[in-house]
Amino acid sequence: MARLESEIKLGYYKTPVTVVEKIKNNLKINNNANTVRFLDPCCGEGEALSILTDGIKDVESYGIELEKNRFEKAAQVLTKTMWADSLEEAQVGYSSFDLLWLNPPYDFSGDEAVNGQNKRFEYLFLTKYSPTLVKNGILVYIIPERILLHDRLVADYICSKFEDIEIYRFPSEEYEAFKQIVLIAKKSNNHLKQFGKNREVISDFFANHNKLDLTSLKEIMLEGTKKSRIFFQATHIEADEILSLPATKTAKNLFFKTVSPPKLVDMHPLTNLRQGHLGMLLAAGYVNGEIKTDTDHLIIKGTVSQEKQTTQEIEGDSTITRTIQKAKISVRVLDMLTGKIEMIA
């Protein structure tokens, strides 16, 4: 147990290499497959995916990692990596991957779920990333066995979304630490038809789980179905990416969503604002507010509106009408002592 615990950092539970290699040895690719894609939303240093994809022709490996040092190492061995919080910041397109390698944190998230109970990370990662699998795509789900046995949300979701479920214990030495299992299943659309059968598979495993470890692992076939262009990005922008962003509406919206504070009072200028700066902020309506001194009590509101200006010019026998839009800036001041309103335009 001490050996595995030494691998834990920031909620990261590294899959033992012996387990990864055992699964790799039973992984087969359809001879007619297109490029196959693998995804690991908790990729660490990328070791698991790099082992799984080693020697496979036409393969792409995608990983997401929150811890910066592990992310940088994963970027050296995987096709594409994302430095992000997998649950809060990562955006991944549906029906994009042939294999989902899912070894999530083993803990409660703090988010409220059914009956006021907290959802577990095992469930949140499962529900967020299962849709990224193509039809008949393979889920490799590594969790403590107690989660499958006692967490009804996890078990019901698996039973309703997958088929051909197989469950194996970790090999004896590795199993002792966290009592982990490997659940392998194929994504299915026949939800109602498979549910009862899948529940029986889970029940049978717990009735005979001492006999079902990875030495009994069957062949895992990836079909390599044709996929659309992949969507894989974080909702935040790194500083060195800003200058390379294309001048598109999407990029601009992403940028301002990232840098705009939820409240203007949360932004603190590094230096004092000059009068010109304050004037522009007032006119734009960003610092509507109150000025109160010993002699004055003023309420200020700034607005910017669009105003059309139309002109006509005569050229020869023709009359040309031109319409342009200009920004009309105004600041209204209410004197609370006299009730007088002044407009500054």
C-alpha cells in the first residue's frame, strides 16, 4: 500500500504499469479501422496512454491534466494534451474517441446530488466523458469496487449506457491498496434491453470476484469507426496563446469571458486612474455611482447609444443618401440636494 500511496499527489492515483500492460496485451484493432483515438481525462504524465498506444498504427492519444508538471510531461508523449480542470474547464466533442481510459479521483466532489448526498468524482467523470465515445467505443473504467457495489448512480448509469460488460479485480498485490477493479464495456444505444442483463453481470462479479482478476481478461476489440473533426479545448486561455488567437467572434468571446471579472468591484487597477480614464468609464456606464462630499451629493449615470446620421448629396442628376451610425455618449448627473438633473453630452 505504501508504494501506491507514494504515487498519490493532488488526487492523482496512478494506474500500475502491470495493469496497463495487461490490458494493452489484450487490445486488438479491427483490420479495417480508420485512425483510432484514445482519451484519458486524468492522464497524469501520459504513461497509461503511451503504453496502450505503443506500436499501434494510425493512433491518436489525447490527455487532460490539471497539475502543471505532469501536464508538461504528458505533452511530450501524447498526441495532444490540455492543461485544465477536466470537469470545470475541459470541452471535448461527443462521439470522438474509440477508447476512454477513465481512472478518476476517488473522492466526493462536494456537489449536491440525489437526496442531498454528494456526488462522487467517479460518477461525475463517467457521466461527462462517456458521451465522447463513438458507438461501440470501449470504456476502461478503473475504480474501487465499493463504488460499483454501493453507489447506485454509478451502477445504474453503466447499466443504461453500455453493453458487453466485463469486470476484473486488480492483480493481488495491486488490489490490496484500494480494492480496485477494471470495468470494460462497449457503448450501446439499446439501453432498456441491456439494463437487466448488465445488473446480473455486476451481481455475478461480486458473487465470484475472488476468481475474476485480470488474468482472466478477454480480447478487447476496437472497431476504429469513422469520426468527425475533433473538438478538444479548455474554456480558459493561457497567456502565450492570446496573440495567436484568430480574430473571430468565438475567440473574442472566449477571451473576454476569461479576463472579465464577474463584478467590476473585483478589479483593482495597479496604478491610480487618470481623469481621462475615469471619463471614459463614466461615459461607458461602468462606474455609475455616487459622489458624496461635505458640499455635494451627486448620483452619476453614463450611457452609450447608437445614433444614425443621414446626409444627402447631389451628384449630377442623382441624389445619394448616406447613413452612418455614431456612438452617442451622455452622462447624467442628479444633484440630491437640489433635485436638479444635468445632462453632459
